Amino acid sequence: MSKSVIVVGTGNAALCAALAALETGAQVTLLEKADEALAGGNTKYTAGAMRFAYNGIDDLLPLLRDPNDSRLGDTDFGSYDTEKFGDDLLGFNDGRPLSDEQQTLINTSGETMRWLASHDVKFEPIYSRQSFEKDGRHVFWGGLTLAAENEGVGLFDMELAAVERLGGKVRYNSAVTGLVMEGTRVVGVRVGDEELRADAVILASGGFEANEGMRIERMGANWKAAKVRGTPHNTGDGLVMALGIGAAEYGLFSGCHATPMDLHMADFGGLDLPPGERKNYRKICYFLGVMLNADGDRFVDEGINFRNYTYAQYGAAILEQPGQFAWQVFDSKVFDLLYGEYRFHDAHFVEAETLNALVAQLKGVDQTAALATLTAYNDAVDADVAFDPTVLDGKGTRGITPAKSNWAQKIDQGPYRAFPVTGGITFTYGGLKVDQDGSVLSDQGAKIDGLFACGEIVGGVFYAGYPGGSGLTSGAVFGRRAGYGAARA
């Protein structure tokens, strides 16, 4: 008799868990809190980029929907091996060694991508956001090369289709309100007054980023102001249920994936936009200019690394500034390099022909100090180094704090534009402890029989920051593992 598995959620991690369990012959039901239109958790709100280890283009071709794309012959993808992936994660660990979860993410990222491709989940190169043209070639940077066809919605659609092909069933408008126990074993879930039983339950219900009270309690008062980028349904329900039966807390509860966002966007925005526009409330080209806070000061090194490695930290840094906002300032030399999100019809900005006139429009900012900061920055730019956005070009500043380490050009060519930003939150880092089968562990270190977890609810994967594209890969890696583990339970 085949095993029965309940998966709580329908995002990327949940669908990968369902797909893995179905491969083994299990009967799988996914329970979704939202209606069909809002199913998919945070996955639909993403641009579908996935970071994984690869040695070169030969590792990428089997993953592509169109391996005959005419651009491929003029593209330098480089390589991104497991050592580099590990180094990137270590750069965000604040001195911690790689966790077991991070080692799993690194070492199984490539095989998980191949596994997805075997289920007709296909990808395409991210030419528009992860490459620059140089000497007639497309040069990729930052180790992030592929995204799901049709972005996050496409990833959801392809994974859901794969699940349904293998017989998985989805119930919408079915919020799980509790776990059903027999002794110390989880034997099912409650959906309102209904009790649903199964051999194993997989929690893939996301973090607590959409729960304002939990954000304030777990992360601090500044996070009340954070814009929620994704689904309104990730309110920590699965986490609370698991902790309520003795599961261990694990990971950095004060940490999260953040990013600079348009100050005036609405929470949960973007799902109604067409593919290619769903991330347009982000504002992540700060590395081409400078950011000023309410005191008129710069507060980060905007060019310390590629934006893939800084935007999660800098979204949080903005929330630490007075008033939880900042202005990103650019001159016309870089307008053509700014991503489409800066030309989005709903992008908020001010423009002027002179810096003085621009600064006069920076609402909420000490304008005298801001002009002095911009003047000092311009005077500090090293004019002897050439600007090159495809590499860490070393074009920095001298004699100012904070320095700008790369891509420092004078802001001296009108017209000028400034964009008001705040911090947006995508998902939280603190969660549950799971073992190598994806089983949830108790606060005594023992397995909670019948209970598994994957996705944002798993702690220990990320700490002080996040290399872009790792979140979806983590969901797939730990979802696949939990699905196999639950089916064997």
C-alpha cells in the first residue's frame, strides 16, 4: 500500500517536496491557504533566478528551454563551482562556519537543477539583469546565470504541472490550523473542523515575514516599516504549530532576506504585473550611484561587491536609518545602465538639471548636509581607474567614510535623478531544525515522527545576508529531500 503525504503549501519548496514524494509512488495532497489565484506562496513574486554550482556552459545547456538560442555562441557564462558558492555563503555568516544546511545547499544544488529539468522545469539565461555587453559578447557576472522561463510564475506553473502529471492533488482555500497527534507522532492536520490523516506531513508554509507582530517581536521595531514583497499568507502558521508541539527553534530569527524597495509601493505588490515587471518595485542599482539618509549622509559602501551579494543587507541597512528611508542618487552617465525597474511606470523619483536643484527636492533630508556629502564624494573619486560594470573594477574613492570600493564615478553630469527607497522583506531566516531526511527535530534533538519541513521554514540556511538566487534553490534542495524522507517514513 502506498504512503500518503500531506504537503502544507504550494510554493517552490512544497511543489518540489510533492514531486519527490510522488516519484516514490506516494499519494500526495497539497493544502493551500490561499485561493487558486494567490497560490504559490512567495514563488510567484520572484524573478525565478536560481543560484547553483556549475563548471561551464556544458552544465547549463541541458537545463535550457532553448539550447539553440543564437546568443549562446556570444556568451561568457564563466563557471561557479562549489568552492565559490561556499565562499559566497561564508561572506554572509559573520564568522560562522558553513552550516550543515549550507553544505547541503552547495553540494546538491547542481543535481537538484538537473532533477527539475528532468521533470520539464526549464530555464533561460538572465541576459537582462545578470550580464553586460563587452567587446561584442554577453558577459555574465556574480555567479547567477539562469532563471525559470516566465520568472516565478513560470516556475510555479512548470512545477505544478509536473506534480499534477504524477497524480498530485491540490486543495485551495484550505488553511491548516493545527497538527493531529497520536502520542508523539504527527498523523495529520486540521483544516478548520476537518481532520485529514496521512503517514507524513511536510510543512512548506513559508516564514513569518507577512506577520507584523512576529516581525516586531522577533526582529525588532524597525521591521514594522518593512514593505512585504511577497504573499500576504506567510504569517508563520506552520512555524507556530511546530513549536507548539516541541520543535526546536533554529537559525537567525533576527535575520531575513531584504532588499531596497520603492518607498511608496504597497505591500504585497507586483503579482498583477506581467512577467518581466514583477520585480519593478525593487531598486537595486545603488552600486551605480550613492544612497543618502535623512541626515544627508552616505551609510554603506554602495560598491563593495556585486549587487547580488549586497542587496539583502542593504535593504536591512535602510531600515536602520532615521525614518527608515533613503534616496538613491544618479547622474545621466548611468541612466542607460539602470535596470528597467527605474523606468517602471510606477517608479517614484525626482529629476533636476543641477545637483543643487535635485537636492532641494529630496524630501525629509538635511539638504545642506546632503549637498556637502555629494561634493565630498565627487572630490574623492579616483579618476585614474576606468569604470567597468562587468567586474569589480577597483574604481573607488579616497579619503571618505564610508568608502565606495568599485564603480565610483563622479555624479556630475545632468540631468540628475533620485529615487526614494525603503527596506522590503522577502522571507525570514529563523525557523525549524531538520535532519538529513528533512524530519523536524524536537528541542531535545529527537525526530518528531511524521513531521517534515522545507523551504523558508527551515533555519540555518542563511544568516547575515544572502547571495541572490539562493532562496529558490534552497527551497528546491530541501523540498526534494523532505519529499523523499516523508515517502520513506
